[in-house]
Amino acid sequence: MFAETVRRESGQLEEDMMAIDVSKTLRQALTRLETEGKRIGRQIAAIESALALDGAGVLTRAGRKRDRKGMSPAARKAVGRRMKAYWAKRKKGAKGPSRDRAAK
């Protein structure tokens, strides 16, 4: 009731002024949120592109792929021999205990 009798110099009621202020505040908040949404969208795109790497390289801090030296044929063959021995040893050692576990 009191608000109806209080008028601003422009002739608007104080209640009307409050409604205008809320609307302005909401528009400003919406603008800020839209700006933040765009920023987040750019960050999501950057992360997705980083995840899309095919494993051929690793991203460095600057976002570039790090060059890796390939293995020579001799080194590859040596690794193959070591792995073959490793798996043969594991297979030989696993025969005894795995049968005991299966029987229990």
C-alpha cells in the first residue's frame, strides 16, 4: 500500500522500478553465463582434440607431438627374444600351481 503512494520523479511506482532492476540484473547474469558457456565449449573442444590423438605421439606442454625414435630391427629382435624367454618362463612356472588351485 505504501509503495503505491511513493512515486519517483519519473512518475513510476517504486514496485515498477524494482521489477526493471531485477530484469536488468537477470539479463546481465544471462550474458555472463553465455560468455562462460562459450569459454567452456572451447575448453571441451581442446580436450576432445587432445583425446583424439591416435597414439602416434604424446602432447607436450605446447600442444605439439613429441618425436619418438623408432626401434631398429636388431633392437626389435632383441626385445622379441627377451619376451619369448619371459613368457616361456612364466608358462613353465604356472603349470604346477594352477593345477593345484583348480583341484581345490
